[in-house]
Amino acid sequence: MECSFYSYVVGIEEGGCHSDAGRVYQDRYREGAFPRWGHMVDEIVIHLGDCKTGTTSIQSVLAAGAWESDAGDICYPARFNHIPLAKTLTMPGETDKQEKRFTKLRRRMDQSDAAHGVVSAEHFEFVDPELLHDALQRHLPGYMSRIRLIAYVRPHADRLLSSFAERNKKGRFMKSLPALHDVMLANGKLLYAPRFRKWRAVFGDSFTLRPFLRDQLYQGDVVQDFFRFVLGSRDFRITRDVDRNRSLSVEDIAMLRAFHRVFRAQDHALKDQQKAFGWFMSNDLSERPDPGATRPRLHRALAERVVEAYRADAMALDAEFFDGTPMQDALEAAPGKAAEQPQSFAPEDHFSAAEIRRYEALAAFLKHLIESDPRHFLWAVRPEEQRRAEPPRDSET
């Protein structure tokens, strides 16, 4: 297996491949032997996601500048993330903004003398790598030889479960876990190997894939792992809590379903507001942990189906991208972590009729507020660090 840049620079610390060459590279880089490029970043690191691999935690630290290091500065030109930039490559209604957004990015990188520029958006999971390559070639041609890309991949069973919670909190999916498994198996969303194989084919050794597994990550933490990859050094410190976007409990999901049953009756044009409510409400719930809450789990029969469905894909990922068998091991362990019987996410199985009545009344009230000013709601529901200083005006589009 060929070594990625990550194993070349970082893997030497564990005695990995190219250890002598990697040590020389790091020493000479720190001594300033490699030329800087004037008023522009030395390199750009593109963080591709995936979804549900700690992207919110990484972006929170980047956006807040909550890190210290002598290993090099980082330029992160985003209020919170670069999802709007990534969407110009996937959404027809956003493609006309591609030149403006990529040009703005290039100018910010050109004006910075940081060693590293970072672009981060989990939406890149849905981008064709050839389209991104073409956009970079067109809009940032001077950086093409100085771009690295990194993605994290969550084990199949864990990703199915986290996707279920994500879709429920946004009101996008109100059926069962087995039903979501059938949907994702049919559309191939969890067939990782073909997708990442294409990223490597387009970007070669500039692309690195990391398993989103605690025992595979530096310090057992994705934020630590990401900064180590960017800086090529352990010489950094994260200065804020990074435990963001904690998992919802079964009871949390059931409550959100009670709200979304009311919201789903509203105008379909307001689906973005419904999703925003669920996303930010779930953040508030996660910051108020309930020690007695029930953790969502697959049930054994479903876990066994997941193992059979994705065993070949896990084997391919391990063979082509990783040392050892981390993805196979995680997949085969899923039945042993599963519940014996399916969990219920129906509000009626967790709350009294009186409690559901109150939830539905509150949801109806919130629905009225949303309908009165949908655009202001999208602004107001966001945390302050993720929104503009002023609410949108009626004249804005």
C-alpha cells in the first residue's frame, strides 16, 4: 500500500513507512528550508467530511480560532464552514454562484501569509471529485500542486444509526431503522469503497482517508487528529471544548418526531425552516445531557443484515486505504453491541397523552412563528457564531 502524505509526515512518529525521509522533511520544513510563497498560504487543506464524523467539532474550533501552535498559522476563511461553496458543485440553483464564491476563497488565501489554508464542508461528501478538481483548476490554478484533501469515514453500522438520528431530527425520515437500511442499501449511500476510490483516482496521493474510530485517531479524538494532519506536528493545543453535536437519545428523537408531525403538515416550501429547527434544537438538547436517557442502538437482526450487506465494502476499504482491518473489525462487532429487540421511536411509547398534547401545541405555535417570517427564522435559530450580525432584509435574495 502506498503511503499518503499523512503517513509520510505523521506516521513516522509511530515508526511508519518512509520514517527517515519523513523525519528529514519535517526537520527541514521547520527550519524554513522550503520556500514560502509571499502573501499567500503555502498550501490548502480541503476537509471533505464525511457527514457524521465530527465535522461540527472541527469547524467549531477552526471558526473560533481555538487552537495554539508554533508549527504554523492556519487561514480559515469562513464564518463557520464552506458548505455554500460546496453546494455550487451539486445544486443547480447554486451553480451560478460558483465563480463568486471560489474567487472570494482564492482572494482570502492570496492575502494570507499563513502556512496552511483550510476549507471544510461535509457537503463535499456529495460532490463529484472531478467537478471539484475542475473548479480548483479553473479558480485556484496557482494552488493545484499545493492542495491536500482529507476525509473521515464512519463504520457502516454506526453511520446507519447516526444517519437515522440525523434524518429524524430534521424531520426528513419518520419510518423505522430497518426501513432506512433498505433505503440506503438501495441507493448505495454506505458503499464507501467506490466513492473514495474515485477521490484517490482524481487527486492521487494528495487524498487521505482516515477511519473514524477512536482507537485509530490521534489522542482518540477527531479534532486532534485533524489538526495533527494539517500541521504535520503534535505541537499544538486546542483551547476550547470540542464535544459538540452529541448524539440524541431515543427519547429526544421521539420528542422531535412529535414536533415534526405537526411541522410536516405545513407548506413544503418551508422545509428548510423545519430542518433548521431540528438541527439547532438537537444542539440544545445535546448540551443538556440526560443521564437516564436511552442510547439508540441497532437490534441484533438488523445488525446482522448490515454485516452481510457491507462486508465486502469494508474489506475493500481496509485493503485499499488502511493498515490492518479497522472497518471490517467495526462491522463484525456490530451484532455484539446491538439490542435484542427493536427500539421504538414513537412518541406514544415514551410520553403520556398529556405530554404529547403540550408538545403538539408548542409545535403549532412555532409553526405559526415560522410562517410569519421564514427568512428571519432561519437567521434567528442559528447560534450567534454561525450567523451574520444583522437579520436579513426584505430586499435581500
